[in-house]
Amino acid sequence: MSNLFRRDPRAQWIARNRLHPLHVPEGQLVQRGPTGLLRKNVHAIGFIGPNGLKRIDRSGAAGSFKQLNRQSAQGSKSAAQEEIVLPLHKVANPDFYILVVVDGVSGRLSSHDRDILGLAHKLATQPATIENDAAFDKGTGGNEARTGAGVDAGVGVDPGERTGAVVAVFFDTITEEKLDTAGIDRLVNFEGNEYQQYNPEKRCADLYKLVNQINPKHILFPDSIHGGADLGRRLAAKLNTTVASNVWKVNGNQIVCRGSAGKTDITRPITNIMLALEECNEPVSDTRHECKVLEQPLIPLPKQASDQTLEQAITNTYEQKITDLGNESVNPNDINLAEAGFILSGGNGITDWDQFHHAAAILGATEGASRVAVDDGFMPRERQVGATGTWVTAKVYIAVGISGAIQHMQGIAQCEKVIAINTDDSCDMVKRADLSAIGDSSAILAALLDLVHEQKSALKGNQKRDQKNNNATSDTSGLTPYRATAKNAPEAQHA
Amino acid sequence: MHKQTVEDNVNITVLVSVGEHPLSKRPRRAEQDARALEIGLNVPDTNLQVMHAGAANNVQTNTVLKDYLGMGLPEIKLLNIPHENDSLTALINTFDKNIPDILLTGIRAETGESSGMTPYVLSEKLGMALVPSITEILCINKTAGYAELLQALPRGQRRKISVKLPFVATVDMAAQAPRQSAFGAAMRGKITVIDTIAAHTDSAGSASISPDLTNCETLQAEWKITPAQPRPKRLKIIKAKTAADRFKAATAKAQGGAGKVIYNNQEAADAIFKILKDEKVL
């Protein structure tokens, strides 16, 4: 057989004739030109650009394969399989440590935590320009032995090449999946039943011990209401030093923090303990980190008198003065609308307001309203959600009979999950919502309440059965209710 | 003050500071301190003391202290401190002799550095427990030596806490709003100035109490204080290696995955119930 290309006029005619029974649609067939060259079908590739013009990506990048019909099948598969593996950042022998105490709300890293870890990574890797010994020494407080250890580690190393490791401290169990991309070189996890409750004194004592053992260069806390702000100040008081709070920018050895309750910016030298605000730094995004469990250095043998103070500090016990009695149940309508976590909002589409209030009470939701409902006198003015009322930040927002005026949509912009109950499936609220129920609102609410009732009665039945079992097997049944509330407390807190 | 009274009266001291209005910059009652005072006034049968550490014979301080007096106080004690920085040492010296059962403060000052360290240093130096951001004192049992408090949590939640006496507590903005200040009461109340220079010489160890803190305040001369600038908004950083990727990132439509739409009432209720379960709001 020769390699000479021969035209097949009949096949070409079939390819041109879309009505021919043997015709195969364009693009699925290898197209050859009259001279036998393979032809790209430009009508089948590419995508429509922003101004309506057709664009073809000819860069040859992974994504550009997808648009080429010829390779579509195998190309898209490889693109999906290909997962970008970030380079691993390793610190074998760190010269110093940067300690980060994350909030770790329900075991996960918040975006605030990630920002702080990013800042810590920056502090650990930035080339040391001038060692600010003043701030460093200040942090050692009443413990001279720690400075000694720090100097030993730095001997023989050029100050320009010192690299640090970021040590993250977690309390309680970790449930975060993406720990390695957060920028954690070493990990310290305090686990145990006692950490499931509110025990700032215990946590502070643990941190104090750890700080004495690893002698970190900086200690960073998120300046948040989830505990970081409190814990940082407690530790600072114990170390006999001060904090820089509301830090929002770190420039080499200078930091900028908000003073006078947010009215001034204070530019000051960097300090040992910093409470940093959200978005103080970009989170780590280019590297993976080891997340090695920090093997804590052994307590050095007492050689000098000063070492005794170290040992004393490490074995230092604390007195627990605060006892957590669990969370109080709060009337959802007493919660400020701006900080409520679950809002049931009613608008013009509601016909049965009694049922709406009943549903809010049963679901345990804070009540909100659209402007129309407020103007018509069904709800008080302070319940109005939207740009002209309250800007809400709820995790779950249920809009019943609200079609979604632009002011209302602005007010709920920060809500995570929006559920719309409406009769009109083309309204703006349905476009925004994660889940839309189209139909009569009172019927849907009634069905929802039935489900909640069913669940509650099922739970009650279970509890009764459990109690019976407990009574039969052990005498400690009296303890179980209290324990249960204590365990549920952290979850309820962040709900 | 340490003698056990028959009436079992609880000694409460409220530390008040001079606040500053965020816009007009006029001196005013500090919002959190006024709330702390409101909590103190609402506890029945107590020896309530109100204390301010600052410069005496200052017009601004006096007008603000009158505002506090107008809440119905007979007296405010003013620890006369010539320099702003010595207030902690002076307070520690004063409380060393007679520790109150409960010390209430705001969380942060409205002027100066407002690092919020004062209650923490006081609790550490005086060996008192510290409870941050409380909203209410539920009960005080002096004979058993404990008190029950309500603490403010995010999302409007509250936690009940039992704490041993004596303790320091900072008061959250979620606490009850302070009562209005009455002019007549403000005129009747008096400001008692206590000189702290005498207190300094009394206790020999005053200098050794916090050498680091005094050291820190000499460093404050290096600080540059400017009016707060608006913080830059965080931009979405696109780390594209090729021009094509950058082009894609710039032209790509937002992935606004349209939500699910359900037309059947029962199915809709099921789906909503499932979401509420998943988000743990039920």
C-alpha cells in the first residue's frame, strides 16, 4: 500500500450533506482537506469571550486541551486527574520558633487563623535584618535560663540565614483536613477531656510551660472573641510583659496596630507577643508544610541556680478558679439581629403571621422581616433586614415570601446559606438562594414543622429508653445529663 | 476591709476611665466602664467603691467623673497620678492592702494604647481570678467564696461560669446599657483625691512590681501615633503562570452555581430540614 492520499468524493459528499443517513456530525470525525492534510474544525473549538467574540486558546496549556474537540475525551480526563502538588517547605533544624496559638473553633482553622499562620510564616522566613534583642529579652521575663538556650542555638550561624519554624498550638481535637497547606511546620496539640470545656487558666498554664521549653521568638494570637485575645493577655501577664494588640501590619521590625479603640494607628517596634487582626497578612498558599508533632525538648539538668527557676516554671501548677457551668439557653429574639446565626425572615408573601412566629419559636430562629412587612405593621422596625435596616451575618437565612429587593439582598450579602420560600420562581431571592422552595409558604412551613415535631418526639423516645437502660445497668445515671451538656457546650457556642 | 462583716457585705470596686467619643473626640463616660458600674450598682447589699487613676485637678477628668457620679454615687476615689504611666503601680499598691472581692473594669480603654492589659496585670499581681467579657452577675456567695457570672460569647450566646472570690471581671458591651447621668446627683457626689506619692514611699517593693512594664513605657516615646487610616481591602491574588491563565481568570464568569429549586411542598420541607441539620442550627 502506498502512503499516497486518495480523495474519497463520496465520503466528502456525505460529510457535507447533513441529511445523509451516514452523516456523522462535525468534529467527531477526523477532517481532511482536499490535499489530505488534517484540518482543525474551528467551528467546534474555542469559547465565547466576554464581548461576544469567539476566542481560541492556542497556548497549549493544560486547560486549552479541553477546548480542542479532537482531544477532548482524553484531555479533559487528564486535566481532572492532575492535581497541583505544592512544594514541601521543610525546616529540619530551626534556629528559632514562632509560636501561633490558633483559635481552632470546633477543631478547624478559621480564615483568621490562616492569616495569623501566614504572618508567622513571613516572620519565620524573612531575612533577619536587625535582631531586635530589646523585644526579645523583654519577653523572657523572670526566667534568665531561656535566653541562654536561644543564644546557643544561634552560635555559628550567619544571622542572615537563620530560619525559623512555625509552631501551631491546638487545644482539643483537630478536625481540619487541610492542615498541611496552612503553613504549620510543627504542631502541638493539647488533647483531653478538660479542653472541651472553658478553662483559660489550664490553657494559659500549658502555654506558659511550652513557652519556657521552646523559647519562641514571637508568640502570635488571633485578636478574636473566640479566646485568642483573652489567652494572649493572660500569657503576657504571666510572663510579665505586654502585648501589642490589634496588630494589622508587620513591616520588618515595625508593626502597626490600632489604638484608642480603633481611632489611631500606632507604629512601634515589633514585640514578643502580638494579637493580630484578621487580614494582617496573606495566608500561606504556595507551599505545603510538614505539620510534624513537636518533640518537646527535655528539661535541661540543673547546672546553675538560674536553671532551678526554669524547672520551677515548668513544674508550675495553677489553681483552677473558674468553673464552666455550660451554656445558657438564650431566647433567639433577644439576640441582636446583626450577630444572630439563624434568621427566619418574613415578607409580603406571608398570610399567616401567627404561624410564622410559631415556626420561628419552634425552629429556634431569630425573626427578621423585609421592609414591606415592617411598613405594613406586622413586624417592629428593629427587625428589618437589609441596607435600610440591619446588615445580617447569619449562617442560615430563610426568606419566607420575600422576593428580594436590592436593599434586602445587600443586607444578606454575608449570609452563608440562603433558603427561599416563595411562590414566584423567577424572583431575585430564588436566584440568590442555595435552595428554593416554590409554593405556598404556610403549607411548606407546616410540613417543615411536622418534620421537626417528628424528630423531637423520636429524640424524646430515645432519651427515655437510654434513661431506662442507665437505671438498669449503673448508678451513675445522675451524672450523664451534666456530662452531655459539657460536651455539647463548645458546639453550641459556635452554632 | 478584710474583716468578716456580719451582714456578709461584698466589696465591689469598679475601675472607671475617661472615654472619648469616636467622632467628636470629646471626653465622655467610657462605654464599657459605665456598663461595669451599672452592674455594680445593680448588685444589692454591697460596699461599692468607684475608683479612677489619673491626674487630679484636670477639668476634663472632673467633668467625666461627674458624669459617673450622676449615676447615683456618693463618692469617687481619684488616685492622683502625675504621669499617666504609673497608674498600674499605683493601683497595685492600693489594692495590695485591701483586695476587693470583685473588681470590675471595661475590656479596653478608649484612649491611649488600649491594649486591654490592665485587668490582666492586676489579676496576676494580686492573685485574683480573671473572667473576661461578662454581662451579668447572677449570684454572689461570700461565705462559700464563689460567684456565678454570665459571660458573653459570639453570636449572642451566653455561658454560665462559677468563679472563686476574689476575682477581676471585664464587662462586655452586651451587658445592660448604663443608666443616664443625672445632674443633681452629679452635683451631690464628691471626688476624693488620694495622693499616690505617699503610697509609693510606704511600700518599699513598689519599684520591683513591674520593671518590664515601666521599661515598656519609656519605649513609648519611639511610637508614632497617627489617625487611623482605612485598611486596604484584600484583593484576590491570581497566581497564573501563563498569559492564557491570566486571561481566563480575568474573563471567567463567577461560578454562581444556581441553587436547587423544588416545586413539591413535602420534598422542599425535607430538603430545608436537611440543610438545617447539616448546618447544626436545629
